[in-house]
Amino acid sequence: MENAATAATAARTVPAVIVAIDGPSGTGKSSTSRAVAEQMGLSYLDTGAQYRAMTWWMVHNGVDVSDPAAVAAVVDKPEIVSGTDPSAPTITVDGVDVSGPIRTPEVTAKVSAVSAVPEVRARITGLQRALAAAAAQGIVVEGRDIGTTVLPDADLKVFLTASPEARAARRSGELKGADVHTTREALIKRDAADSTRKASPLAKAGDAVEVDTTELTLLQVIECVVTLVEEKRAAK
Ligand SMILES: Nc1ncnc2c1ncn2[C@@H]1O[C@H](COP(=O)(O)OP(=O)(O)O)[C@@H](O)[C@H]1O
Ligand SMILES: Nc1ccn([C@@H]2O[C@H](COP(=O)(O)OP(=O)(O)O)[C@@H](O)[C@H]2O)c(=O)n1
């Protein structure tokens, strides 16, 4: 009992810290954010998974994702729930585990169109802010517009970059030998769509720390972000 009470007191004395990590695909956002959250006892939210879950639901229900009005009309229907434990993140739609289906090439090819619809962004941004507000110890939230729009008052903002070649090599490694050239072209196309949309595009916040991960190992990137979070915590 005494240990539990001491731990609870210690936990209460560490100020909650909100960390926003943005950047294009394959820069290391998910791996870095998860590891930093685990090491520092923070919650973790993969916002790309939420946009993918919305897209999966649209595809599953035969919604024409190239028609923004059709997408906007049904945006409130799916119940999207994210589990924020970094050691076992979860994502469900209407109670169904969609962690596998949201990673199919079909969903990946359609997610930029769905995430460009302002009504989709408004709904998902609301979910994200509620999860961040509920995280007692703080949270690492990763995506495309976290530092600019979702959590503009975050304690720390990091913008990860890497060359298209490095990003494509990492992604095709994951997709069990998918052709690097095709993966590179698909990444560049998605970056362009995400960066040029009107509603909350992929962008570096003015006060974000930019980290080019091209020549860094994942461990080096994690270490760098942990140090930045520790500095912010110490200054609180
Ligand atoms: N600095 C790095 N060096 C080498 N591989 C990396 C690095 N960062 C991430 N990876 C690997 O690249 C892949 C994509 O990383 P991920 O974290 O999913 O990126 P993102 O969330 O930005 O799309 C993963 O397989 C991951 O292990
Ligand atoms: N905050 C966010 C996060 C993702 N997204 C959208 O969701 C898509 C998938 O994000 P993701 O993080 O899963 O992508 P990957 O890095 O896994 O390739 C992106 O290409 C964006 O279209 C967004 O619009 N805003």
C-alpha cells in the first residue's frame, strides 16, 4: 500500500507534458512517438490511424470518397475509439478492431481524400483534443497538423523529416519487399495531397524543432526527442 501511495504521489508531482510530433510518411513519427511515450510514462495517440479508420469505414460502407459532400454527410456515423497505452495502442470502429484493415493499400490510397474533407477533420480533431485533455501524465500525439492546429499550445513540437529515398526504403521494408520506386512515388503523391489541401495541411509549426532523420538511427531519434521532452519538463 505504501509503495502504491508513494508512486501515486510521485506521479502527481511530475507535470503533465503535451508533445506534438508531425511530419510526412516514413519519417519515424509512430516508432519514435511510441517509444518516447513508453520511456516517459506518457499516453500515445496515432492520429493517422484515426483518419485511416474513418477511411476504412467509408470504403466498407460503399461511400464514394472522391465526393466530399458524400463523405461529409456521414462523418458522424462511425464510432472511432483509440486506446492510448503506448505498449498496446488500439483502434476500433463501432467496436471492431481495425488495426489490420486500416493499413491496406486501398485505405492508404484513399486516406488523403477523406482527410481533406473539413467535416472529417473537425470531428477527428475533437476526438484528439478530448484524448489529450484526459491524459493525466501527458501525451505524445503524432500526425500532420498537431503542432499547427490540434494542439497549438503543446509544450514541445517536433517536425520530423527525411529524404524521400530513405522514407521509401523504410516503408517498402515494412511492406515485405514492395518495390521501392512505386512506394516512393506513392509517398510523394500523398505528401503533395496532404501538404496542399485547404483544411489544416501538413506543415511545420513556426515553433517546432525540426529533426532530419535521414542519417539517424531510430534509437538516435528517440534519444533526441526524450532529451527535448526532459528539458521542457524541467522548465515547467
Ligand atoms: N531513423 C530511422 N532509421 C531507420 N528506420 C527507421 C527510422 N525511423 C523509423 N524507421 C522505420 O521506418 C518505418 C516507418 O516508421 P514509422 O515510425 O512508421 O514512420 P511514420 O509514422 O512517420 O510513417 C518503420 O519500419 C520504422 O521502424
Ligand atoms: N494529423 C493527421 C494525421 C494523418 N492525416 C492523414 O492520414 C493519412 C495517414 O496517416 P499515417 O500517419 O497513418 O500515414 P503513414 O505515416 O503511416 O504513412 C495521411 O496521409 C493524411 O492524409 C492527417 O490528415 N492528419
